[in-house]
Amino acid sequence: MAKGFTRRKAIGAIGLGAASVWAGAEAYYLGAAPIAPKDCGPVLPPGEAPSSPPEASLPWSLRAGTVNDVSCLSRTPVKGVIAIKSEKDIADALSYARANGLKVSMAGALHSMGGHAFARNGIVLDMTGFNAVKVDEAACAMTVESGARWHDIQNVLHPRFAVKAMQSSDVFTVGGSISVNAHGMDHQVGAIERTLKRLRVMLADGTVVTASRTENADLYRHVVGGYGLFGVILDAEIEIADNVIYRSERRLITLAEFPKLFAEEIAADPAIGLFYGHLSTAPGSFLDEMLIYTYHREDIADPSLPPLADVSSAGLRRFIFNLAKQGGLFSAAKWYAEKKLEHRFEPCTVSDIVKTTGEACLVSRNEPMHDSVPYLFNKMNRETDILHEYFVPRANLIAFVDDMRDLMTRQDTLLLNASVRVVHQEDVALNYAPADAFSVVLYVNQSVDDTGIAKMRTLTRDLIDLADKHGGRFFLPYQRHYDAAQLRRAYPMIAEVFAAKKRFDPQGLFSNNFYEAYAADLSTS
């Protein structure tokens, strides 16, 4: 052995090299994009998946296999998936299902997490190829087929127009957003229902009807927020907005300061067009510190706007996000980065204006919502990230979050993100907002084994009980860990909604795993 190079040094060098290799491999693992959607189970018993391929000359993209949603925990055997391209495809699929006694479900981006887009041993209509967009500039509206994704719609509308109401990210389809009555960053507009002018819907017998607040109004109230149980949404005429320019601002506050600040500054200022709030997930400030993001209208005539760009640095964002799953120190670092660093990299795309306004960051309305969140998707197949959402009366927000903080601390919950949004009183049949409310959106990590599933079930049921204690409700697109009694307490109209389904769909053609799980216990005769 060379002089000065001892066995101990050699072992140390090997150990350091191994650690470097491990660290590099782990960093790659945390930051790597998935090559396919996750599919975490459960393992199906032998013979449960349909074995005979479907007949008929329909455009099947899958025959006799299984489907899953973005949770990766809802694997379900189906007769097949039909790739819809036209109204005729839909009519033929419904005719085939009626003739063969099969259930039908509609699927878009598969971001609902409780089997809302498919039924066991049924057929699934993949609507994503049914996606035409037509803009009526004079009416400031667009007519959109239900499979169109908001990401693509924004690219059509930009640079003159913008979406008026949608989720805070653009990965969803129009049909999916209508089916859950989604809401997002525009605290003035509220949910998507408020922007709908009319829908065209294909009923179970193949009839096509127009539905709105004044025409077939009962059907309209059930289709919007109806989770695909009442008919196939063909297209929707939707109001759009001008693609105005905003000056973005951010402020660090405590949760206790928020309700007064919202009422007196944000809600009271019509120039603030978009808003959202992020709560800390770091130890020491857990669900207490809050970053407020607001977008203030700037009257700038004919700005030069570049095309909409995809989110930058997705790999780095994914790495930081997944690193936060490794413990408190990393969660604190993630929150520090959001407080101190992230805004420095915000693209100020109204570039010719920025040169004359110093520190101001100016963006068009489309840009904050043009986020396909690629950094949230990963190849970490031993775990998954689950959404929750709870709606509480605005006066009860702080008490609800205080109780939630205690609950999550006791249960050692790995909370990755928590945000606060605004919803208004809604008027649809399956209504999550009977009065104005704040929405608390949670993104929670879990392992995909039995222990992780059991822990998530306990957390979900406890959070639902907390929302009920504070006069609130929970959002239905997420995992089905709640029991029938909790569903009835949160949605006392559920039996009437299920009864209405039987009026509009007497043969029970439309179904999904959500409906199958609760209809027997909660339906009226």
C-alpha cells in the first residue's frame, strides 16, 4: 500500500464514494419524472378482471383489463375503455352498453381519487379525444367539448382571452371540472357553475338535450357537480375573461390575521383578480404562518405577450418537493425556499413593461393558472400523495385549522402542502357550499401498503368529523374512506340526489365506484 494511504483511509474513501453514489442515486430518484402513471394496487383476486374481450366495432383503446386514477390506489377491472372522438362514438357506446347490460362511466384526466371515473366490470368512455374548442369573441364565450383540457384551452384563448373559472392547475378536463363543480384562484367568480351558459347532455337513452339555469334546470343542477351519474356532457358554452395584466404581490402573515385581511383588503378590492394562500407545513410554524398571493389588475393597453410557457425547472421542483418527505428539516427548508427564494424566479413575462417598472412582476391572467404541475408526478412507487378538501364557514376557519393542527400532530401526518381558497354559496343539487366558505386544500403523503391505507382512512374520517364539528363539509372527488353516515351528515340531500338519478337514468346505465359504494345505503325508494 502506498505510503500515507492507510487501510482506514482506504475504507473511508470507499465509504465516502459509496455515500456519494447513494446520495446521487437518491437525488435522481427524488427528482426523476415518471415514465408511466402509477398503478399501486390492490392486487386483484384471480379471475376478477373480465376475461372475454368486448365485441362490436367501437374504438376500444383497452379490452378486458384494469384502470386506475391518479391516486394509484383505485385499480379496477373493466370490460374495456372506448376512445371517444365524436358524438356518434358516445351514442354507439351507450347503445352497446344498453344491449349488453353494462355500466358506463366517463373519464377525463383521472384526477378524482375515489373511482369516480369507472365502475367495476363496466365500460369507460375516455373523453380526452373529444376536445374541440370554438371561441365566440363577440359573446366573450367559448363552446368546448367535454374532453378538452384547460391547458390546451388556455393556449387557444391566449393572448386575448383567459379562462374565467377553473382549478388552480390546468391538467383537468372541462367535463371533469363541471362534474365536480370545480373552483380555483378567482375568488370573485367562484366555482365553474357561475360561468356556464348552457350544457348539451346525452341521456342514457341516447337523447341529446340542452340544459341551463332556465332550460331543463333540474337536470342542469344535477349534472353540474353530479360526478357523471346523470348523463354524458357533450359540450359546454362557458363565459371567458379578458386576459388582463396583473401585478403579483405576496405577503407573509399568521393564520390569525387572515380572515380580517381577506374581508377588508382582498374581498373589498375589485382590482384583485386572483388570490390564494399557502399555509406552512414546516415544524415550528406548522399551519400557522401563511403566504398570501394576490394579483392586482394593471391597466396596460396592448401589452406584447409571449406564448404561454410550461413550468420551468420541473426536475428541481420535484426534487425539493419529494425531499420534504424525508423529515422536518427538509420540510422547513421547503417552506424557507417558498418564503425567501421562489418568488425571485417568477417569470415576469410582460417583458417590455418590466423594464420600466423596476421591481414589479407583471403577468397576464392566463399565466398563474397555466401550471400542469409536472413536479407533483414521480416514480416513487412505494408511496403516493393524496388530496383532501374541506369547506368551512368563513367565521370558523381558524378554529377548524387549530383543531386540524392538533390532529395532524398527534397522528404524525406527512402534510406536503396546505392552501386556503374561497368559495361562494352554490346552487347545485349535490352542494358543497350552502353558504360562503373558505376551502382548505391538503396534499398528504402516504405509503401504499396496508398500514399507510389504514392511517389515511383514520385521518380522513377524523378530518371529516372536524369539518362537521365546525359546520363544514368535505369535497367528494377524493378517496372513499368516509362511511355512509358521514356522507349523509355532510350532504343531507344525498338520498334525494340518488333518487333523482333514478328518474333521469331509470335503468342505472351510468355508474361509478363512488355511486356503487353508497347508493344502497343512502337511496330512497
